[in-house]
Amino acid sequence: MENKIYSDGMISRLTQYMKCIVQLREMGKITVTSKEISAVTKVNSAEVRRDLIYFGVKGKRGVGFSINDLLNSFDKVLGCGVEKVHMVLTGAGNLGKAILNYKMLDKFGFKVEYVFDNNSKIIGSIISEHKILGISCIKETIKGKNIDIAILAVPSHSAQKVTDMLVGAGIKVIINYTSVPVKVPLHVNIQANDPIEKLLHTLYYLSHTGYAEYK
């Protein structure tokens, strides 16, 4: 199953299903029906059922689908496996701190490995168990470290400059939290909006193609 290449639409729906299912598991549920997933994601329940079966998970009449079976199947499709997906965060202001404290990242297997900022007052300090490094250290710190994803949470006026530094360090996917668009080469993918959905979506393409193929 993991060797199949799925459509953008199907992977987009899968990421919505995964968010819903992880939250249900956190609530203590062990099974879920297509109707329950439909109510949260707004995807038609018949389409939900077709997708889940296509992803290789069979439900039981009157019971629904096993949440663990679904998550195991989704992990294989997305290429999550058992390893953490390492990322970097640029910007340790209020937004950056909120991202570091966002527990759902860890629940989906994403780990912020390095945090960078240009504020001399906080460089070298520890925020949420992360040592803050200077922005100028991006390339020397992450080049060759097999880190493909970066979160951009810097002031808008610094967005393009920091983006250029991330691209130069080998970053392939940038989740843009700033209010301005940034320019990148064709081989780099820019994503905005919901971070979990975008991270899961880009993870699929990174795991199956080795680069950010879609725009």
C-alpha cells in the first residue's frame, strides 16, 4: 500500500481524517464510524468509508473502524513510521513560543529540533526546553542534518531574508506563518494555513518523492 501514489485530494482528506482520529483517541475512544468522521471533517460519510477501505482498513458492521488500525494505515501511507519528523522553527516571539507549546505537533510525530531568532536578548536562553540560536547560524547548524521542514514565524519584514537562508541550508518545505508571501525556487514548497494538515500533506510527498513536488 505504501508504494501507491495517491491523488492530492485523497491525501488532503486523509490528513483531515488523521487529525479527527488522533483527537478521538486522546478522548479515550478506540473505534470510530464514518459518520463520526464525516461530522467533524464535513466529508461525505460514503466518501469517508470508500477512502478508509481504499487505504486498507476494514470496519465492522455496527462497530466502525479501529482507531489504532486507521492510524497504523495512515502512518504507512504518509511515511511517518516510528521515527520523529525533525523540523526547525525560525522566530521565538509570541507566535514561536505558542508553536513550541503546541502539543499536537508531538502527537503527530513532529519534533522541533532547532529554534532560531535574531533578538540578542533571547539568543542563548532556553524556551520550552529549546536553546535559542542566532538566525545567522541557520546554515551551519542544519546543513546536512536531514532536516527538510521549517516553520517561518518571524516578523514580516524579515520573512524573505530568513526564507532565503532556509533554502540555502537545504530546507524543502516551509510552513509560512507570516502575513506576507515569500519567493522560493521551484524545488521548495511553501505552505500556509493549518500547520498539522500542511505538515502531514508535505510529509507524504517528501517520503514518496524525496522533494516537495506540488504547489
